[in-house]
Amino acid sequence: MDARTIYSLMKPHLDNLDLSEKEVLSRLIIGRPPQKISCQHKKIISLDKAKEKLRLVCRREMERERRQQQA
């Protein structure tokens, strides 16, 4: 998957974020890594595990949006 495809898939979810969430996400994307490495930063998961986590997050967000539309 290229960056454009990923962006087009995530665009509807990104539009629903409020301003503070967008700022935090932006800082995470463009910010420098922390100088001090903690145990949490050392945790590396496999690509398959990362893909599964992304699927779960997308599924949860879609379900949340569906519930908001029904209300």
C-alpha cells in the first residue's frame, strides 16, 4: 500500500478528529523521537501484529461512527 492509498482510507477518520487530537497526531508524526528510551519504546511488534492492530482500530472507529449516526 502506498501513502496515497493509506491517506485516502484514513481521511474520513482524520476529518472526525477534533483540533487537539489533530495537533497531537501531527506532533507524533513529525516530531523527533524522545532522547531517553524507555521500556515502552523498545517494544517492537511484528508487521502482522501491527496490521491486525490497525484493522481493530479501524473497525472500532467505524463502529463508533455508525453508533453516532444512529443516535
